[in-house]
Amino acid sequence: MPHNPKGGISHRGTEAQRKHVTVFSSGFSLSSFSALCLCASVAIFLSSCGYRVGGAASNLPPGIKVIAVPALENQTNRYRIEQIMTQSVVREFLARTKYRIVSTEDSANAVLHGEITSLESTPVVFDTSVQSPTAPTSTARATTMLVSVHMRVWLEEKETKKILYRNDNFLFREPYEISTNPSTFFDEQGPALDRMAKDFASRLVADIVENF
């Protein structure tokens, strides 16, 4: 889910809820109740965003304990994009699941293979009040880019070669606001690229472990 820095979350309580707090006995303090409510609120928020706490349940076979995630294969002309996206996938597996993640197949029960077949960015929103310094005066500067990633991905059990998960047309597509020239959107050190890689990894790992 793309991060929206302008967004906000408001929490509202009803009069009935406030009255309910006052009727607790002395054995359960108001501070304890508040802490419990805070924990519940955080859990609900994370769930609504599509994220899960580390160690979430998986639909993969119970015999899978260690997953190898070698570098994704890059079939695009984006330099080193596979390294950034592979790192994000590894971090997402570690944060979301109980699996041990390794880079080589030696000690793995399963191996995740992936090929990035295309990566495109298309301007979809323009600011007509600000002209692009590198374009004709009649062209406005793009402020939002639609990023599309296509890839082939499959998870293979190492010993049996059984395919546990496969998607030959995995599609990730999200819009991102930009504050710089669109030509630098995929700059290797760009924060927009980091956000995109994180969102991509979250979608991919969820698809693998939950939609088996």
C-alpha cells in the first residue's frame, strides 16, 4: 500500500465507551485498560493496511522451514533494479513470516525463482501551474507516476522439484507522487524506488504465503 504523507488517521470514542471505562473494578486499572485498547487499535490498523506481524500463518506445506531467495533475474534495462527488489523481498519474508531466509539453495527446503520481465513508469497526473524546465512551455510537469512491474515467479520444493507456487504474469501496479524530474524516478538511490520496492515485496510475499 503506497504511503501518503498527507494522510491522517483519526480515532474517535463514543460516550458509551467512556462510561464503560469507569465501571471497571479496582482490580483492573484504567491504565491497564488503556494499554489493552492501544494494542488492539494497532493490530486493527496493521490488518487494515494489508500487513501482518512477523510469524503470521502461512498456507505453504508445514515441511517448509528454510526458503532460498537468490537474486531476481533482471530482463529490463533498469540498472541493478533486481538487487533492490530482491533485498526488499528478503526483508518482507523476515518481517512477515517465520521462515529462515537464505541466499543459496544448500540448506533450503524451497527456492524462490523470479524474473522481472518489464518495469514501466507512466505519468498520469500533471501540474499545469508549473512548467517542466526540460520540456516545451506547453507541457506541464508530471507529479504522479503509475509504476507497473511484470514478472514470472515460482516457488519450488528443493527435494521433489514440486512447484508450490507459480505465477507467470505477476503484476504489481501502483501510482506514486514525485517531486523531481520523472526521468530520475528510478534513480538507484531514489526514495521513490525504495517505496516501490517495499510495496512490491509486500504484495508478492502475501500472494505466495496466503494464496497458495
